[in-house]
Amino acid sequence: MAKFLQPTAEAIAALSSDPAQVTLYLSEIFHSIQGEGTRAGMPCVFVRVQGCSLRCAWCDTPYALDRRTPDLALTAAEILDRVATYGSQFVELTGGEPLEQLGTFRLVQWLCDHGYTVAIETGGHISIEHVDDRAICIVDVKCPDSRMSPLNWEKNVELLRRQDEVKFVIASRRDYQWACHFIERHCVTDRVAAVLFSPAFGLLPPDQLAEWILADQLPVRLQLQLHKFIWEPTRRGV
């Protein structure tokens, strides 16, 4: 397993307690319809953080991977102000990889303090240990066809809370069987609010994944990326 620098309580505590003094590097902030997870269909403000160390084979946000080329550098105070303009009580931090920036942990705290329902979409290679207990972690466990499965931080399984969700992007029968084994080995369905099986867009037909789930009577939720059916699949800002 590759060694990533994992966030520590001490490093997070060392950040300023003033939102105007904590800067994050972002790709975009936008208001859209949540396309995934148990809150699919709900209006949501997305804060897309710039930079990710993973290079998943099916990644659909390549523009958010390079940490050296952020579109925005905003303080947490500026992000809070922008989020407030949309009038939505649901906020999701996505990426890129939100948890690769320490400032994200502070931003989550401040969003929760303001009364927002906050979700973090994380790639699973960074520890969720220090994420605010009020937030929802959606942990994207990488299957073999992503080419990133050796980088999963499996200690995250022990850190999952009842409000969290675990997602598997399935591109093949091999991925499906690997995910089934993972959730059985770690008793994942007993730990979280939902286990999500999502067909890799354009690689696995949704009906094929649905047939596998039904045949095996899996206690998982089939997830389609709703926003890719509402808008053109490669469109940004939705």
C-alpha cells in the first residue's frame, strides 16, 4: 500500500480559527442537482477542490486533478459567503480530492456550524478520522479497473459512521466481484447508511449491473449519475 501523508489532529488544530485566514485551492463552486448517493435529486451547492493524487482510469473530472493549476484560491470566509448566495442547505465538497487540503477539515467544521448538511466525496486514500462528526463521508472505494485499488486506505472502514456512505464504481464483472468480496469481508452494509454500486459511465451498461445485483440479492443501492442524464455528460458546473 502506498504511503500518503495522512492528516493529523495536530496539523488541523494548527490552522487558524479565523475563516478569513485559511485558504483553499478550488476548481469551481456551483449550484446543481445532486446526482449521486442517497440525496440524489436534491438541490446542492458543490465546492470542487483542486488537486488529487489518484489517477483513476475512468476519472470524469481530469480538469480538477492538477493541484498546480487551481481556478480559484479563496479563503474559507469567501467560500462561506459564496455558498450562502445560493440559498441551499445542502453542501458537498468534492474534487479532485477534498481531504488532501488540510483547510477542508476546517471548512467542513465552519459549514456545519452554519447549519448546513455537509457531505464530503472522498477517494478513499486519505483518512476520514478527523472529519467533523456532523458531516457525511461518501467514501469511494477503488475497484481494480480504476488501477487505484492498491491505494485504498482500508483503515477508513473502521472509521465509518452510521451517516456515511460507501461507493464502488463498477466497470466490469471483475470489479463487481471484488466489491462484493470487500463489503462481505468488512461487513460494510452493517456500518453505514448506504452502500452504492455505480456503473462506470460508458463502460458498464446499468442494466447489466442491475441484473448482477438482483441475481445475488445484494443489500446495495444501484446508483446512476443523474446529472449526466439531465445534462450533457461532459458539461462542467452541473
